[in-house]
Amino acid sequence: MVRTKGWSSMKPEQTRQYKGYGKVNQIKVGDGFFTINSSETLSTITLTGIEEIHEEQETYTISKLSNGNTFLVEGFITGTEELEE
């Protein structure tokens, strides 16, 4: 979750295929991301650079939670990705 933009993505056009992400912004260097630390304090961290990895990477998609549609990954607020039907 980007502080001044809301939900954002490196590839917004691909992210829009998921439910609830009709309005997704482009992530850019200088964006401030909301984070939550171990003492549950909300803060922001600024993106200082972007490095694309062109090799295949194993990733996981969480499509549904028992309650809500956001969760924390390494302190960053992220959301589920359920495809639009």
C-alpha cells in the first residue's frame, strides 16, 4: 500500500485483472510504502530503487482469506489476488 497512491503495482495493467483492484497506480522510485513493525507501529519506508529480475522466480498467490482481503508480508501491507470472473 503506497502512502499517497493507495494500491499500487509494478505492472498495474496486470494487477487490474484481480477483484477489487480496478484503480491501481504505478509504483515509482520515491514512493512511500506503509509498513508495520514488530511493535505494531505504522510507519512508511521510501522506495529508493527498482531492480528487475529477469530470471524465473517462484512466487505464491493468496487468493482468499477467511476474514478480510489484506495481510502483512515482512511488515508490508498487501492484498489477496482473486481473479475477476
